[in-house]
Amino acid sequence: MTTLAPALRRSYAMHGAGIELRADDPAVLEAMDLRLRGFAAAAAPAPGAGPALRFEFVSGPPPRLPRAGGRPVYDTPHGSLHYFPEHDLLAGELGGVALRCRPGSGGALITAPEFRSRALYFATHPVTTVALMEMMERRGRFSLHAGCLADADGNGVLLCGTSGAGKSTLTLALARAGLGFLGDDTVFLERSGPDPAQRGGIRVLAFPDALGLGPFAAGRFPELAHFAVGPLADGFSKRLHRYEQLFGREPLRACVPRAIVFPEVTPKLPSAITPLARGEALLRLVPDVLVTQPESTQSHVTAIAALLAQADCYTVRSGHDLERAADLIHEALAQNL
């Protein structure tokens, strides 16, 4: 294993899990810090305990994998990841970046010939995100592909859906309307105990990642337009900014989910909101769960079911009147308190 210089390390603490990053390229740490900066000031793990999660980024050839026994759990046009049950190993390649992750022990090795352009993006975003989600799952923090905002009393709304469904744009619209920000693409669910007032007993834990600001969002929100000026970072499709930079407010840490919204972009139609059956919502959310270790996978699905027992579900047609869509979601949240 490559020996890394101590200067190329950074530590964070996220919802009870210490995270240590090691890299042989400072560009990796800069890109990761933009994502994890909201957790940099949190308390570090107890002395001598060591980090719970370790990410090591090494320039070089991909590591060896077991010759057989793996099954695909994450397929994309850019590559796939396999799970090897005998070794409790999640491994594969996305966009030319290799991952070898042991979720139970909390270690991830990420390699590429060099961390530049497209490889830098894949290493510090999709590859790292999948590894983080799987390792957090083993520690009782279950990922959800969703944006999340909450009111001043900690009552939250989740914006769920596939990429391109309009989550990020609606997140910006709701943040402009005054709701607090927890994340625009990924958050974590935590079982907070059998609290009758919460029904399902689920809390949402924030992952206030950097927000991707594209031309469409910059055009819809004039006060943000100047953040979209200038060249894109090589290999990245959007300009990334911290929520604090865009809105001058700190993200929230957690909330109690009260409403779940599945947005649909319909630019030629007016915005509208429609109740959605919980069974249909479950069918939409479960496919994002990686089918790896049976016990942790079942716990993940159980947490989603508990979430659905706690929050009412809707589809929102996000039309040409985006502010109206934000108002409809705000009203739905208020009705579920």
C-alpha cells in the first residue's frame, strides 16, 4: 500500500461517524472538502479511537479483485459495481475510477491513473458517494436519494426522484422561500426510537453537499446568476457552490420528515400537487437501495417503510410557475404538522 504524506490528510465527523481522507493528490482533498466542509467543525472522534470511515485515494492501477463470486448491484453507462458476499466487498469501476470498499470495516480504496478532469469528478462524487452510503448503512444511517428542507421548528419535506426530476431546482426555490437546507441530492435516515408523536420514529440527517448550479437554475433565480459566471471546472457539468455561499445561512443538521414529494418537470403546464399512495412511493424509493449484505439491506428497506408511515406523500408537477410549486409544497408541509 502506498505511504501517504501526513499533510495530505483531512478529518471530519458526520453524524457520529469520524471520516478520514487520505490522498496523494491535493486536488482530491480540495474537491472532497467542498462536499464535506459542513462537518469539518464537528467534534473529532475520541483520542485513540481512530476514524470509523477511511477513504484512501491513490494514483495508480486498480487493485486486484476476487476472481468470482460477485454480483452486480450498481449498473450505470459509466461502469458497474459488484458485491462479493464472501468478502463483504463492494468493488468495481465507474468512469475509469476503481473502488474497493469494505463496508463493515469502514475502508474504501479509490484509484485512478491520475485524478484530473473526468476522473477527479467520478472519484470525488459518484464513487465516493456510493461507498459512503454503504458504509453509513452499516452504522444505522440509511441513505435516501432526495433533497431535504425544513421549517424553523424542524419539520421537514423530502424531494425524491431520479436525476433530472427537478429536485435541485425545487430545493433552490424552497430555500429562497425561507426553508432551511439539509441537502439537495442525498440525506440519511436514522431510527430515533418508537416515538408516538413521530409515528415511524424516523429523523432525517443532513448531507449539505455542494449545490450544482446549472444554466437553467441560474436563469430562474436572477440573484444567483452571478454564481454561474466563468468556466466550468474540467470534468464537471455544473458549477459547485456551498449553500452558505449562495444564501448566507448555515445548513440545518436534522429534521423530522412530515412530507415526501416526487417532483415532475412540466415546463409548459401550471404547477399542481396530487396525493400519492404510500405503496407507490415505496416502489419508487426501494430501487435506490443497494442489495448487498442481507441484514443491512433489510434494515434499509425497513427504515424507508417507517419513513412512509410517518410522512404523507405527493407528486408535484413543477411547471412554468416555479414559485407556485414551492408554495404548494410549503402548504402541504404545514398541513401535515
